[in-house]
Amino acid sequence: MDYIIETNDISKIYGDFTAVDKINLKIPRNSVYGILGPNGAGKTTLISMLCTILHPSSGSATVNGYDVMKNSKEVRKSIGVVFQSRALDDILTGREHLEMHAALYGVPNELRKERIEEVLDLIALGDKADEFTKTYSGGMKRRLEIGRGLIHHPKILFLDEPTLGLDPQTRENIWEYIQKLNQKEDITVLMSTHYMEEADKLCDEVAIINRGHIIKSDSPKNLKRELKADIITMKVDDQEKFIKEAEKLDFIKNIMTVDSEIKMMVESGENLVATLVNFANKNNIMVNSIELDHPNLEDVFINYTGSRIIEGAK
Amino acid sequence: MAEWEGIYTIWFREAKRYVRYRSRILSSVVTPLLWLLIFGTGLGSAIRFGNIAGGYKAFIFPGIIGQTILFTAIFSGVSVIMDRQYGFLKEIMVAPVSRPSIVFGKVLGIGTAAIIQGVILLLLSFVVGVHMTPVIFVASFLLMIPISVGLGGVGLLIAIFTESMEGFNLIMSFIVLPMFLLSGALFPVTGLPSSLQVAVYLDPLTYGVDALRQVILGYGALPLYVSTIVVVGFALITITLSATLFSKKEQNLM
């Protein structure tokens, strides 16, 4: 397999806080690779090290075959980066941002016009291209940033939380761009996200990161399949009692509480919903609700870390 | 070659920003005029001032040019802090351009803004009754280059060590105002109490103002070549220093 990014025990330590702890990643060329984890898991720190603006405390990484410490300039030429926080200048127009970027990355003069038109076409800024970016909507700004990252035809595009803070429709649009891009161009996309749906929909492979560690990496499909389970979510009046009793049932592979709900991993859950309700009634436990789900990445995440990806959110 | 392109690009953005903030240009022309017309005329009528044609108003004219360059340069330098806060600095830092080139581009951009400001004032010299000739104009212009670049370097140095715009008042009180007041922009630097005298000669702007005064009015405390050497030397030092520190502290700038 041909890997475009490889890390070797890469770590970043701030005082006594370890933001990234000996991570080893292998990212296949031309894939869309997702780093999935809650806020503060170390996603941005990892990406910052890979795009050379942060030095690792230990370990190493190669990007497009170049070492991020020794050949940082070569690495920078090979990558396009869209940061989590906005990196636009209010008082420049969209086109000027693209021009500036092309110049900074040494795109030959005779190619610039063509590339800029090409990108403007892709990100569909329309007549807004010649207006100051302070007049842009959140989605336009993001599109401009993604487009800008593509001007110099990078081998790898880093997207740090590309759809954070965008409305659902814009998010869908950005997803479409990313998919189109990956299909059309010879480009690898490395993105971080804490949206399960995003990772599920876009990524060929996902690494689940929590507290600076990679817990698991595989394709979303395999990750879900590995759970070999449907998930039954129940709300009951006496949670403790229910769990105590339910632990004796052998068709439940795993049981855990998340917030005020009980989640149980079972095989072929359709047949078990009624059984569980009866079981609860027999034990004098009131069932408030019961739901059956086929696993999604969120469940994978919960299974591996024991907590939800966004605290308190559904 | 690519580095030149980088320097040019960063300079060009800085210049564009300067031209687009019209209110800033306007206020930086009006402020010195207020100093010249109100302060200059007011204090000029209260004191008897030497034998300079045009009197006190004319005396402070080069000083006010120095002040304008100082304020423009420091404020533009401090804009790096804003670039950092608004995230734009990351876009520049992750580009394949060397750190010194970023600093040079920035300093040249700041210098350009400050020089434009100075030229506007030179063109307004008639307001204070200063006689302007092409030679004086060109000589002043040439002097403004190292003055602006040196002070732009100071602005960048401040930006490198300042986390956010909250520190801005401190910068005003502890750096910008003392530099202005000690520079001899408003009073002759000869015959001062010795402690003040020392402080005055430690202020790099003193030499810039003295050189400008020498060129524009033919009056100064130091020989022109001495003040010019100090001004050029100071510019070289601040650029080198900020280029070095910028490379060294790039990790903290993110």
C-alpha cells in the first residue's frame, strides 16, 4: 500500500499535559481520511504538527515523503491547509486571497489566472469573488478557504473541522465539494471532525482519537460491522435495578449507561424488544421508552471510549 | 527568486490594507495638522523662539513628521497581533516562504505606509511657512526610508512579544509616547538637565528628528552624518532582530 502520510510515535507535550501521545498513522494515498474525536482530543495539535506549524515534542512524521521537521518547506509546498479558525483578511476580496495564495506558493505567473478561474468555478463564489470577504456568509468563507488551499494543486489537503459552525445545508454542500474533489483530483484529504455523520459519509478510513491516543482505525463500515450488534436504547424508572438484572441475560453482549439511558448491544435486536419489555415488567421496572438502532459511528465511539463524543448532546 | 515573490506579496497586501483603510489615512493627516496649527501656533505665541524662519511651528514641523512616521509604523507593526487574532497569520506562516522574507515584506509594507504619510506632510509644509525645495524634498524622502523601516521593525518586535490587543495601552504609554516626547520633536535637545539629556539620546527617534530638522531647516544638534548613521544602523538592527526573533518564536505566534 502506498502511504502519503506516516507518523512514527509522534507526540506533543505541553508541560505536564500530553496533547498527542505517540500516535502512529498511515494514511493511504488518494483516500479521504478522518480523524474523529471530541473537542480537546488532540486533533488540531496533530494536524498542526503534520502541516509543520507546530514542532513535535518527540517522534517524527513524513508527509508526501518529506520529514516535517527537516524538510518543512517541501512539506508546505505539498499541502493545502484549511484551519479550524478563519484565516481570511476582511479587507481583501476573494479573488485577492486566491492571487495572494498563488503568489506565496510560487504558482507560475502564466498559470495563475487559469487556476484562479478554475477554483472560483469549483467554489461557486459567483459575483462575490470581487467583494471584500467581510461581506461573505460563513459558508462562502469556508468555500473560499477550501478553494484557496487548492490553488497550488497540493498532494494533500488538510481540513481541520471543515464544517464547524455551518448550517446543515452548507455542510452538505461542503461535503459534496470534498467528495467531488477527491474523485476528480489526485489528492488525499485528511480531515478532522467531531461530527459522526460527516466521518461516516465522507471518509474511506477513520481513526478514532481520544485524549491524544488513537483508539481504533478502520473504514467506517468495518468499524460498525465489528460491533456485530444492534443497539437497544432504553429508559426505565429504576436504572440500577434493571442493569443488575439484565446483566444476567446472556443475549446482551454489552451494557452501559450513557446520560440517563441504558444502551445494550445485542444481535438481531428486532426479536428482543418485546423480550426486554416483558423482562422489565416481570421485575417491576417501568419502561419509559425503548428504541432499536443499527449501529452508527457514534456507537462505535461510545463502545471504545465509554462516553459520547459531545458531552450532553444527542 | 521565490523569496522575492513572497516578500513582494506580503508587501503588496500591507500596501493594499493601508490604502483601503481611508479613515486611518485621514486621521493620520489631520492629527499632525492639529499639532502644527494648534499646539505649534499656541505655544509659539507664548514663547520667544530662536532665529528660525517660521518660528516654533516650523521648528516642530520635522518633529511632527517623525511623530507621524512613529505612530503609523508602530500601529502597522502591531497589526500583526490582529492578524494573529483573526487567524490570517496562519495562512502566511504555513506558506513555503522563509520567516525572514515574511518579516522583510511586512517591514517594507509598514515603511511604505509611513513614508506616504510623511510625504503628505512634506507637501503640506507651506502651512507652517517652511520653504520646500526639490532638494530638501528628496533628501527628506530618503531619510524617511530608514526611519520608517527602523520603527516598523520596532512595531514588529512589539507584536512578537504581545499576545493580544489588550496590551495596546501599555504599548502607547511605555513605548510610543516616551519615544515621541523624548525625541526632541517639541523642544531643542541641547542644554537639558543631564538625566533627561541621557534619555533623549537613548531614544532612536531623536536622531531621525534631528536629521530631518537638519535637512529641512538647516538646524540640528548633531552633525547630519552622525544622525544618519544612527538611523540607518537602527533600521538594520531592528530588522535583523525581528527577523531572527520571528523565526525563533514562530511556535508562539500560532
